Amino acid sequence: MADRVSLTEEYLNDVSTRGVKAAELVGKQPESKLLNAFYQGRFLSRPLFVGRAEQQQLHADLENLRNALVSLPDRLFGGDVAAFARAVGMTDVQVSAIVRSRGTSVTRQTRADLYAEGAGFRLLEFNMGSALGGMDNADMCREQLQHPLLADFARRKGLGFVDTMREQVNNILVESGFTHDDHPVVALTDWPSSYTDLAPYMEQFCERWQALGLDAHPCHIGQLEVRDGRVWLGERPVDIISRMFLIEDLLEYPEAPALMDPILDAAHRGEVKIFTPMDSEVFAGKGALAMLSDENNRSLFSADELTSLDRILPWTRMVRSGPVTTPTGEKADLVSYALAHRHELALKPTLLHGGSGVVLGWSPDVTDDGWRELIAGALDGPYILQQRVRPDVELFPDEAGELRPWTVAWGVFTVANGYGGGYARATTVESGAEVVNTATGAYAGPILHETAAPQD
């Protein structure tokens, strides 16, 4: 049975035998206006591969994880979402935004960021909602599959991909209560401080959405106006706000809530739909992962649920004083354990995105004294400690045709229809970068999975 290791080894053997170089394998991705507007020419020279059984198991585990997260307010807080939000580290301003814009159901659009480790995958963080990068991965797949070497390999091995952007459009329509025949007006809406940099990409993205049936237009939230019982973008009445702004934007400056409040109030009155409502971010907070990992909550879940969670979720705890069960099953004081095992722990803010604020205890820049100060500052605050995950190295052809080792983060989507495809972000091992993020220079590439029986 094929798996990611055997597929990769066979493909790289084909590449080495043919002597194909990175520039050929990347294809015309750098010429794509959509892709280059965001990735700026940084494309991996091959896809990642995953076998059918692996893909199905991973998807089942991610669906179980999502369902477990969504159940936490009921299982732990008597259905009180506000109490749940405070427990994962939200401020009062953020809690208010979540309560006022809560949807009737929680979105099924998610992206898990994982490392491949040994025979499986381990979760780094779980993103949920509308502001997810990598939805353009099908364009990467199509471009790379133009090369005859990869095209032939994919045909022989029964490899394919999900058009995640098309699935995203379906998510927007289904979860907002529209159909394709409605041709709703969609405002792809960012925050003012980041809009200038993202506007070229958002324009390209909206063009693609328009081809898929959405009357889509890019903007930032300050360009929307609430009047006459509607939300307007210029003279266009908006049916759906596709939210790229984040819950953390509310804390950017004191006046920030004044930008968001009219929009949230309009959504609460039913004058516009928000895809996705702000509550998606409370379920995606790393504090929620700590609740799932906490030994005190294991009795809430069935044996099958726990087996699935344990397969992908590393040991994760809120930074609180008191006893915990360590990854080895022993009892210890959390602070004492953290100080004694910094080389095996990462300190992460519960609500920031894109690797912001993450401190890796094993980093050469972190000293014992510095770590002690960080733990003291994080105690009883919105921070988690997470067990270190050691990713398997992936090899990629370089410009000389040689294979170079990279550190790869897998981004795997779930959507309303099920498995939503995925994409990779990676940095070279020699760079020493361990927080893999496109905003800090990581390269991107697609994921191909087994969709049919191999032909050879």
C-alpha cells in the first residue's frame, strides 16, 4: 500500500534519474498573477504526497478534533460560549464580538497545521474560519502537473487533488444560506492596517471567485457602511462579508472596536451574513486545544474519540500553577516541569496567528534565565505550553538537480463536503528557521493524494 514515504521516494528517484531541476518542476507558478501576488516567487519544486489510507485517517482525526472542539462549551461550560471564550484567553471586547456575531452552527471550514512525524501527523495548531491561507493550492497543483514527469507519475499512481477554492465558494454559499443562482454580492474584507499589502492578492482572488459565481469585491472594514437596513460597499449592497480580519485586530488600538461594532450589529440584526462569524476563532484558539489535552477532561470523551485525539494532538497545557500529568504520565508541578524541560516545550500565545509570539524552548537564543522569565510572565495569562514535535525531513530538488532537506508544515483543510485538500509551507533545514510561515519567507507547494488505484 502506497504512503507518503514510498510515493516520495519513488518520485524523487524518477527526478534524479531524469536529472530534472527545480526551475522546470516549478513550472509557470511564478507567472500566475494570483499565486505570485502572495507567494512572491517562493514555490517548492515538488508536491507532497499522501496515500489514500493516510489521507482518510488524517481526515477522520481532524473531523473528530473539530467536533470535540465545538462540543467544549456544552461539555465544560453548560453551553455558555462567553465563559468558554474567557477561559481560552479572550478579553471582554473580544467576548462581546463573539457573542454578538455567533452563527447558528460552527463553520466546517478549517485548516490544520501539522508536522509529519514517523508514521503519522502531529498537530501544531488548528485554524477555523474564513481567514485561512492556502485556498489557492489547486492552482499550484495544476501548474506543477503540466510537467510531463509529474503528470505521468500522478497518472500511474492514481494521484489527484481537491480544488479547495471551489470548495471554499461552496462553504460560503451553504453556510450563509445562499445558492449559486443567487449570485450574492460578497465583500472580501480585511483590516485597514494589512489591506494595503494584501490588496493586490485580494483583487486576484475576487476575480477567481467571480468566475465561480460570486459577485466578489475586495475592501477593508473601514470602507463598509451600514445604512438603510443594509451594509454597503460604495453603492453596492453587500449580502455576505467574507471575513479576513481577525479577533486579535480588535486589540490593535483603542478605536478598533468602533470599526467592527457596526458590522457585527448589522449581522446580528440579519442585515448581512458574515462568513465566518467571530465564534470560529474561539474554537480555534490554542487554549481550546489545551482543554482537549488536559487529563481532567478525558472522561468527557469516548475511547474512540480519545484514541483519535491522542494520535494527532501533542501534550498541550495552559500555563497555570499546580499539578499536571506530564507527557510521560508522571505527576509534576507545571511550572517546575516547564523549567526543567524547556528543550522539549514551545510557549505559544493562545490567540495570535502566523507564529506570532511563539518561543521555542530549544532555540539557541533561549537561555535558562530567559525561559524562567518567560514562564513567569505567561503564568495565568493567555499562553499554552506544547510538547515539541520533531518533523520528518523532506527532500526537494534544487537548481542543480540535487536533493536538499527542508522542514515542512502541512496545511490540511476540511470543508462542508469533507476533505478539502491541502498545501505545504517549508524552509530549508540549513536556514535554521523552525517557525514555518509564508510571511517570514517560507516556500509553498501543493499536496497530491491517492484518489484512484495505481495503474502500474
